Amino acid sequence: MGDYELSDIEIKTIDNWIKENILPQKGSKNTYASFALKTLFEESSVGFFVTNKQFKEAMVRCNFSPVNKNKLNWDFRVSLKSES
């Protein structure tokens, strides 16, 4: 095991949170940084600590593409689903 690897349940939890809370916005100039999204996840009711790298990997698993992979904090063209 590496320094901190996520369990299958944790991976599923992050992926489900992304799918339930984040919407793609292809034409939008508005972006959210991976670190900001990671923090929103960690502060959610199902959240727990994840590294920025782990969150970026989860976003890619959920079919979100970063604007520029060469940056430390990837920007994603997304919006957050509003809470009803």
C-alpha cells in the first residue's frame, strides 16, 4: 500500500458524490479548481479526507476533463447542482 490509499468503499463514495453534486458545463468560462471541489466533498455529510491527486483521479473516473492537466490544481468547467 502507498502512503494513503482509498478503499473501494471510499472510492465509490467520492464517485457517487461527484455524480450527485457536479454537472459538466462545456461552454462555460466558469471553472472550479480541484482543490475547491475536494474541500466541498470533505465538508459534505459523506465526506472524509482525500488528497488533491485522489480527487482529480475521481473527477477523471467520472468523465470530467480538466482544462489544463499541467497545473497543480486542475480547473474543471462544472457547476454545482443546487440543493432543493
